[in-house]
Amino acid sequence: MLVPAPAKSSLKGERRSKARGQSVEFADYRNYVVGDDFRYLDWNLYGRLDRLFLKLYEEERELPVTIFLMPASR
């Protein structure tokens, strides 16, 4: 079994993903584009730079695991 990226912790939800989505883990900023959701605007950054930026978050995904058990032959 190959895993593309090692888990940073043994706790659930600690597998890192390159995809962006909704989570509590901040990932990056990007420029605001008309039609983006205002809930993700960083108003503190807007106050400092007078430009609109969206907060991006890491997407959490579960890593599927398959375990194969074979009887021991005697």
C-alpha cells in the first residue's frame, strides 16, 4: 500500500491535503473575486491593506484503509 504523504500525527484529521476546502486549519490567502463568499473575507487584512483577500483552509479527508486477512496454511 502506498501513501502519498506521511501523516503528521496519529490523531484523526491530521492527514494533510493539497486540496482547499472548509476546515479550521488555515492554509493561505487569495485575492477576492466577484461572487466569492463574504464569510471567508479577512477583514483585518482589509483594514491594513485596503484590499480584499479570502482565507483558504485545508480540506480534511479521511484516508481509506483496506486490510486483507489470510488464513495461515499448515
